[in-house]
Amino acid sequence: MVVDTRIIESLLQGPQPSAGKVARILEKAGACKGLGIEDSAALITIEAPDILNAVFKKAGEVKERVFGKRVVLFAPLYLSNHCTNGCVYCGFRSANREFPRKALDVPQTIKEARSLEEMGFKRVLLVTGEDPRYGLDYIISCVRAIYENTGIRIVHVNAPPMDTESLKALKGSGAGVYQAFQETYHRPTYEKMHPWGMKKDYDFRIEVMDRAMSAGFGDVGIGPLLGLYDYRFDSLSAIAHSRHLYDEFGAHAHTISIPRLRPAQAGLSEVPCPVSDEELKKIVAVLRLSVPSAGVVVSTREGASLRNRLMHVGATQLSAASRTNPGGYTEGEGLEQFSTNDKRSLPEVIRSVIDEGYLPSLCTTCYRVGRVGHEFTEKTIAGEMGRLCQANAILTLKEYLLDHIKNGSREAVERSLEEGLKEVKDQALKDALIRKLKELEEGGRDLFF
């Protein structure tokens, strides 16, 4: 069993943890080795504001100890909104027959990717609905076209579950992280929310990460769609899912996303189980303390102010300038999967990250040098990744400054680079970093550690 939901349910029946118990859990979390599911359950049930503030503080400390000040930025690229599934909350659901559908062809995909590249992005996340006409071969053709015709350095894929052989082929095309969200781990709610289509199969979906890692994906991305069921249950289930992957494959989920349900065309009229901003902060903090090696991803479903606050309690990856319809970056409006809340451009998000005291990163290194899966998890837990993340973030921000600053604030970026360099304590690394920064100024590109 990937996730024993009976255990999750039983853990949520207990009393509120005492301040003393929480203090002991937070001391354990400070070692950056993660938490067992019982300790995570205690933290996710906290309601007292003063105790929550201690959790938030510790989560921010763990984030900086593990990853340094860097916050990774990326963008989604929607390939197709054709879908045969009946997900009642999604704008792409097949019942929305009155809305026009679109699937990008290869030239259109290249055009979208180049648009993102011109903004300064170095990684994209391909997203597609589930339709056999636009399945594995289609996705692979788009992945390869982006690599062959643009300067995008890594392509991640958020695509419907596949069998192991298909996932091997997808990995062979050069895809980095493979994502597929469970939406909700609560089986009765899952069945209600997915009345027809391939996605109706709960087990085939939840087991896809095992297949993906068996197929060679060292890095996978999981997450619930918050608002479909009790956020405490789904958050704990995602932690348990990551723990299962670690037990089976020696690597935690590379990313855990925390999207909240947003309005979609002809979707649900109201959120079944609303999640407040404060509850979302708690979710981010508990994920950071429970699975310290995972990137906690916050999308543009959330507003700018809240996204800023979430960086301080453990969020490490932000999407930016997102469009959730195929062709959205070059052709404008169309049928969206969901409506976005943060509509800022990449330069505006970069400036905001800097103003919050963090270091914007456009890094793609680990996927490309094979620092993934078990190696990434162990290096991160051992405290060895923060120094590399800091250095690589500085290099990518410098490259952004040299090539794309017309879209942003030069003074803020230069200040961030200066402050980031001061925080590199390893003198040998700092010397090598200074040499690479000079090489960038002289025309070199794509430098990393």
C-alpha cells in the first residue's frame, strides 16, 4: 500500500499537542533529517497562534539551512487542453463542450518556449490534459523540439499517469522531473471528483510515482489539490507518500506542490473544504520540517502578498508569469485549466523575491549533472546542497542581469548578487564562483557547480 490512509485518519483523531511536545518535535526537526508521520500529524493539527509561530520560525530556519536563501523560479507551458476525463473542478473536463479546445503543434510549442526563454526562464514545465490523441509520442516530440530549437535547459513534464515502458521512453527524451498530482488521497472524495475517464482509477494514479522511479526518473513531483478534502488528511498523505518513495527508492519526492482549488470555467461553484491563508502557511511549514529535501512549490494560484509570506515559512519554488491555456504566452486567451491570482511578470517576481531577502534562482544544474534521486536527497539532508544552491543561484541571476535586465531592476539584482556573494563562506568555492562570474561577463554562459 503506497499510503495507508487508515493510519492518517487515526492520527488526526488525537488531542491538540502540548507546547512541550511541539518544542520537542521542533528540536528534532532542527536537525534537518525530517520527521516521522506521527510528529507531522501533531504539527498539522496545531491551532494555537503562539505555537504556530514557533513552527513557522523553525521552518524558515530549516529552509535556509538546507537550501540557503535561494528561491527557484520557473514557468508552466500548457501543450493541450483536450481531455477525456470528468474532473468536476477542472476547466479542461470533457463535459465543457462549449469551450474551444487547442493542442499546440511543434512549431507553436517552440514559439511558446522561445517566448519564455526571452523572458529569462531556463526551465519549463510542460502540462497537458489526458487524451490519447495527444499522448506519449506527442509529449516526447514537444520535449525534443524544445531542446533542439531553444535555449531552454531543462524540460519537466506534468502529464497523466503512464505504464513503466512509456515512462522509460519519456525519460529517454530528456525530461527532468515527472509530475502527477493525486489531487486527493481520500478515496471516496477522489471517486466523487473523478466520475469518468482514465483518471477515475485511483490506484493507477497513486502508483505512478513508483513506476516513474522504476523507469529511471530520479526526481518526481507529487501534491494534493487543497480544498477537495480535509487539508490535514491530504497534507499528511503527501508526506506519507514521499516517505514511501524514500523507503522504496532511497529518494523523497523532489517537489511537493500545494495548489489550492481555484475557480475554473464551468467547474465547481464552491470549494468543498476551504483552506485559509493561515492554514496554507501551516501546510508549507509542516512540509518543510517533515520532508526538508523537497522543493515546496507555490503556484500563481496564490496572490503576490501570500506568496511572499510563504517564502519565509519554507516555500522554495515559485512559478511566475504563468498562463494556463495552450498558446497563452504568444496567442493570448483560451480555455484555462484554472484562473491565476498572481499575474506579475518574471521581473516583478524577481524584484519581490529580492525585497523579501531571498535570492532568485533560475538554476537547472542538478537535473543535468545527474545530482538527482538518492544522491540529491542524501546531500540535501546532510546539509551539502545549500552551498551549491547559493552559488548556482548567483550564476543564473548574473546571467539574467547580463541578458535580460531590460525587463527588470538592475540595482536590485546587483544588490542581491553582492549580498549573495558575501554569504558564500567557503573561500575555495567563493574564489571559483568569482572566476565564473568573470567568465560570464566575458561572454561565457551556462556555468554551474
